[in-house]
Amino acid sequence: MKTMTKPTLVLSAGTLKGNGVKNPGGEDLGKIEDIMINTSSGHVAYAVLSFGGILGIGDKLFSIPWSLLKVDTEKHCCVLDVDKKLLENAPGFDKKDWPNFSDMTWHDKVHSYYGVKRVW
């Protein structure tokens, strides 16, 4: 008889860093470079996703609202249910020029682009 395992409810951020991100169809959308936490509320705000480029060169970074990601602990990846074209046209940033994460206008712009409400 096969025993059922409970889903993992808590993981360290380090466990997720470097994990691949795929859409529900299994198409590669990049990998998680970092996880951003709102220090006032304690909520995970964003996953910083690297996407594009070749062999890690020319990658652009994107802040993906955490509410859009689902962690697949069996496949050791995250699933992001967005069209690849939406991601290609998303507001991104360069590895050497990160946005000001204290700018609430910037947060609202990112959440609006993805059509989700900021929860913190």
C-alpha cells in the first residue's frame, strides 16, 4: 500500500533559489534568482526570475508577484501560469540595476501588469 505524503508547507528561501520556473505546459520560463520579503508584513513579495539570454548571458530579471507562483515540490520547480509572450514584454530590470523596492508606485505597476492585487 502506497503511503500518502503531506505537501511541504514551509521551505527555506535557499531551497527555492536556483529552481527552474515552468508554465503549466512544461515550457521553461527561467529560474529563481532571489526571493524578496516585505520586512514590514513578513509576506513574500516577489520571486526574482531570470529569463531570456543564452547560457545565462543577457538574462533579464523580472519581479514576479509571489501569489502567481505555485511550488511543485515533486518536480523541484515553480509553476508560473503566464504566457511566455506576457513575460517577454513584462517590466524587467538589469542584474546591475535593480529597482527601488521601497517605491510603492513601482510595486503597483508590476502587480497591475500581471493583473493581481498587491496583498501587503
